[in-house]
Amino acid sequence: SQQGEEDPQALSIQEGENATMNCSYKTSINNLQWYRQNSGRGLVHLILIRSNEREKHSGRLRVTLDTSKKSSSLLITASRAADTASYFCATYRGSTLGRLYFGRGTQLTVWP
Amino acid sequence: GAVVSQHPSWVICKSGTSVKIECRSLDFQATTMFWYRQFPKQSLMLMATSNEGSKATYEQGVEKDKFLINHASLTLSTLTVTSAHPEDSSFYICSVSSGHRSTDTQYFGPGTRLTVL
């Protein structure tokens, strides 16, 4: 079953702008991960943030985690047309090894 | 990261036939693989967890007899959709867990597009 929700469901921006996507979840987690999926392809892992971390950076990606609000955000700075994809958050609860619960995803479109 | 392949990448079959999808972990041994299905513009729904050398663990609502999973080796898991029907048309994706720690990530195959006529 799905764990949470991302918002917005769809986001359309111009190249160079920042894109922010949010994810909410319902239960306690061990870590939260963000994945990217290009149309008709598999998922690519972007970044993992543990439950005891509040912020993490990787290149143009910045992820925050607020466990009190059960929410996370993914910020892509200086977006490029190649960033166009669907972005999913997934939570790991720790109860079943490897089992991830995915959100509904945000479809990001970056216009050149 | 790990390299995961799936075969075939797409398949079209007639209603009532069975289709086998392979998931291979190319560069490390995977004791656990996961099978997901994804409908257009929707999220991934976990179907089952495939464990090497033992029976798969199916999610609630997934028919075991319809979606047969075999994880016969540490590098190969197969999903067989038996007596496929048009409603089984979907995008099937497998993933491999990179290890046994909670911070380990999953590596996904490129997916298999199944169309049942």
C-alpha cells in the first residue's frame, strides 16, 4: 500500500528556476528516500535522509525532513530541461528489510 | 550502484496466455528482490517480495496463483503472469536491495511494459 502523498502532483517551471516538491507520510520511519523516474523507465535513487537528519545536500538537490510534521521536501535548484521526470518519495519503516512505501509522485516539467 | 536488468522490456500477448518476466542483478548477489506494478501516471504498488530459495511474500490483494514468482538464484528472479487478461496490462518493475542495512537503497530495473490484447 502507498505511504503518503506528494504535492504538487504536477509542477511546470522554466529552466533556471527552482523546483520544490513536498512529501507527507503517515507512520514512523527509519529513513526517507527520493527517486526519479523518466517516462517509461525504471527508478533512479537520488538521495536518502535518515530519521535523525534534518537536511541533506547532493549537488543541486536539497532534501529536508521534519519528523514532527511527518513531511519532507525536495528542492532542485537551477533546474534544467533534463530534470523533467516524475519524482517519488519512499519511506523505509524498518520493519521489513528493504520494504519501501512510495508516494504518488510529482510530475515535474522544466521548459527550456 | 547496482545494475539490474529486466527482460523483455516490452511484451504484447493474447488474453489467456502466460508471460514470464526476468529480473537479473548483474553485479552482485541479491537475496531479496521486489516486484512492483505501475499504472500510467500512478505510483509503484508493491506486489511481492522475492526471497532467494524460499517462497515469495505477497502483498494483500495480489493473487499468488496468478503472479508466480521464482527466485531460484541470487541473481535471478522471475515473475510469471498466468492466464493474462487485459486488466493485467501494466508496467512491471523489479528492484534489488543493495544490502542488509536500513540505509541501503534499492536499485530498479528498467521495467517491462506488458500489453494484453
